[in-house]
Amino acid sequence: MNIGIVTTWFERGAAYVSKQFEEILEQDYNVFIYARAEEYAIGDPNWDKKNVTWGKNIDSPFAGKVIDKKDFKKWINKNEINLILFNEQHWFQPLVWCKEWNIKTVAYIDYYTERTVHLFEVYDMLICNTERHFSVFNWHEGAVYLPWGTNTDLYKPKHNNEKLVNENEVTFFHSCGWNIERKGTRILLEAFQESTKAKKLIIHTQSQIKDESALTLIEKLKTENRLEIITGTVSAPGLFHMGDVYVYPTILEGIGLTIAEALSSGLATVVPDNGPMNEFVQDEVNGRLIKIEKCYARNDGYYWPKCIPDKNNLVEIIDDLAENKEEVIKMKTKARELAIKDLTFHKNAQILNQRMEKVKFKPVRDKVVTDINSFDNYGLKKMNKYYMYFPTFFNFLRKRMLK
């Protein structure tokens, strides 16, 4: 069977998810990548391989992840694709096309709203990587709970896990990727400033931090010689080896890839006591859970609300871990031990290839197609169908409007 993966394909978390799928699936199948044109990694040996097709660039301003139908069908025909796994596919039209072409489809569940949950009926199979996602989609006859994990051979301790990175003090580490707001970076900076015990925090960011309130805190902590900022993209396994405790007061996650990566790297891990983060961390065993101050809806209608970690509780946790070095070492050891047991993706995903073989194509109900068309034609999204054929004209209009 020839399997296609439609995905982001450059240095970011979603692409690493797809890479993990690729590694498992290619054990039994021919796997081909259709890279959505959000950003090209052409020429990068980590991403630009023979099985990769860089999708036609029609970067629509009306909805992300738009795919050109003719280009997409050309890729399917050339590689004789039988089944397609979609990773973070927010636009549903390609699923309707696949039904027209008798191509089986699988979704990696990530983004959904209350309005779109029932639209996932269009897929023949759903991969739910957390208990929280599975609780929403267990009505789907093709839904599978596949506990997530990471490459525990790649993400592993670089130092003796029975010691601290710096024997004199506990080093806290945080990765905020591209989005300090969602990753809870500002809350962490505020908590670290208020901590009276913690001495060292390292933050890795993939882009320059521009938030003024965060920058003020950063400069103060730098002046006190308590903070180090590392900016830029770092390939896997990243910089986890620089810390003892991974502090990740994230506000919202579909899965939280860095949580599994940090645990596998042997870091005690601090996350909010909310799903799916608390599915990975056992309080006072391999890390600590932060109390939740409040929850509220995201403005785009994402199914799950944001959770705001309790800053005062985070300060208490940071101070406690900074003072109790032996406890941190025990958590570090347990983090790696439990990661090997529960978070080894290649072990967790062995069921995947068997399930892929059993995926059955099922016709989609007319009502679901109607609902998909209605959703994709709602508001500004309705402009996508025109944009695909007249991108030059719409880009001209957009430039005029921005002037």
C-alpha cells in the first residue's frame, strides 16, 4: 500500500509528528510526503528527501493550509496513493475530493471546534493521541486511541541523571517555540522573578521575543544574572540537556510535544494540572502539577478552553524544587524511567500499521458534505474557492488594502 502524509514539513513540532508517523509507516508501506506550502525547506537535508513533494504555493489570506486541487491530484496519481494521513488539516475540502477519488483518509486529531467535531465523520479513521481527544471522538467507528510519545533513543539524558547539570544549583529550562503567549512564558518570567530560591533559568525561543512586558522582566533577570535566553532554531534533540527541571506553564495544548521530549531527556517536568499535560506528569513522581487559576474560551472557538496556571503556586513549586536538590534528582531519574516505559513512540505505535491495513473506505453522507461546504464557505473562508484560481488578483487587492 502507498500511503501519503499531508503535512507541514519544516522545522516545527507538527512536522516532527509527521516524521514520527513516517518512520513507523515506512516499515511496512511506501510513504510519500505532500508538504503544504506554509514554508518550504527545499535544500535542507533534514526535510528535502526523494519522497517529498512541495505543494503548490497558494498561501491564502482567508484560511491557512489551502491546497491546490490539480496539484494535489497530480501527486496522488504519480505516487499511486491508496490512503492519506492528514496532519493538522483545518480546511476540509481536500477530504471531500478524496471521497470523490475513492482515496481512504486518516486524521491525526489536533484542532477542532464544537462546530467542526461532527465534520470529522468524513474521515475513515481518526488517530487520537490523548485521552482528552479520544473522549471527544469516541463516537466515530474509526477512532483509535494511540498514546503519544517520542523517540526515546534521540531524546535522552546527556549527563549522569543522578546529578544536577550544575552540582551547585537546580537549573530550570523552558522552551517557548514561536509563541510565548500560549506557552505561558510571561507567567514563568513573573514567577521566577518572585522566586527567592531559584538561581538559573534558561529559555529557548525560535524567534525574537517582542512582548514589552516580557522584555522588561527579561532584562531585570538578566541583570541579576539569573536568566539566559537562547534564540534560534535548534534541531532535535534540542537543548533539554541544559536543564534539570522543565518548566512549561502552557495555557493550551493539543498534545504538548516538548513535555514528552523533556521527560525522555530526563528532566523533572512542571506543567499545569489540566489535560492533556497532566496525562504525562505524575505529581511529585516525575514532576509537579501547577494549580489552575481559571479557564476561559479561546476567541477562535477551539473546543477546549485556555487554562491560566496559578502564578503563586508556580512560585511555590519553583522555590521548593530549587531547595530540594535530592528530590529533583529522584524526579529526573523517574522521568527517564517512565518515559522508556510509557512514552517510547515506536513501541506505542506498533498497532498503527495493523490498523492502517484495516482502514475501510466509507462513502460520506450528503449531509456531512453539505455541512463541510457550509463551514468552508462561512465568512471570509468562502473567498478561498475564488482565491485558488485568481491568487494574483486577490494578492493585489490585499496589498492595496494594507497601504
